[in-house]
Amino acid sequence: MYKKQMVFQRVVCLLALVAAALVFVYSLGIMTDVYDGLFRTFDDLNVSEASEVDGAVIYQYMNSFNRSFLKRSIVMILLAALLFITNTHSRRRYYISNYVSTGAFSLFAIVTMVWASRWISSFKAFWKTNVNFTQLAEFSEMWDTRHLDANSTFWFDIRLLVFGISWIAVILLIANLVLKIKLEKTEEELVKGGN
């Protein structure tokens, strides 16, 4: 049982690192369509000015959000790395540092995913209802920029996959912690019973 649990433990910690890396890559890519389609609509490339397309203000809103999201994704990677620094992936017996690193990653990942999902959902709704895609199509044709429409929601929708993997990593990390506690208690009882 211990060998299987140790393999599971390594896989789960690796999955947590992969999930954090995916969130980081997602934070880099989420602005792709919005930037390609809307950035040039602002006068003189000054995003503090009014845009030529109604609803293009989503670019400003998302840009502000994306700075915070990028910082949080970096913290997620650092907390996932902490799992390896504290040997959470390979320890047979957990110490306080292992509990702290597991809890810190899990809590921060949950808070980040819930926070980001709420914002991204609201941005998607704003995108579909407030951006004037007729004006955007005219601008796109005139200035040869990327043509987007209300259905160009790939970067909003891919969060379900990215955050889904992160949720799986967190659930498995917590399950591993519970399993580890049970196995350690069982081992202690066996040692006591042998005396």
C-alpha cells in the first residue's frame, strides 16, 4: 500500500506543478483576442482615450485584471514548487512543512480559481452583449486587424479546462494528505501493537 501511495503522491505533486504552469500560460494568453481585436481601436494607441468601437473598454478592464491574474499565477507556480522543496512529493512521513505547503497551494489555488472564474465570466458576458461587433467589423476591414465576433470566446471558455485540471490537482492533493494521515496512524498503531 505504501508504494502505491508514494507513487500517487509523486504524481499528484507533479500534477499540481503542471496545473500551476497551465494557469500561468493561460494568464499570458487570455488577452490575445481582446488585444488583437480592440487595442488599435483606441485613438493614437492611447487606451485612456475613447475607442472607435462601442464596448472596447473591455480591453482596459481585462488588462487591469490580467496583471493581477499573472501575478497570482506566478505565486501558484512558486507554491507548487514549494511542494517539491519541502519534499512533499517523496516523504514517507509528513512533517509540518508538508502540511503547510499542501494547504498553502490548495487554498491559494482555490481562491485564485474562484476569483478568476468570476471575473472571466463577467468579461465574457460583457464581450457578448456590450461590444459593437458591427463597428468592430468595419474597423477590422478598414485597418486590416483581426476580425472577431460575439462567438470569438475561445480564451474565455478555455478556463473550464485549465481550471478543471487545477481543481483535480487540488482535490487529489487533499485526498493524498488525508490518505497519508490515515496511513501514518495505521503505522503508529502497528508499531505500538508490536511492543
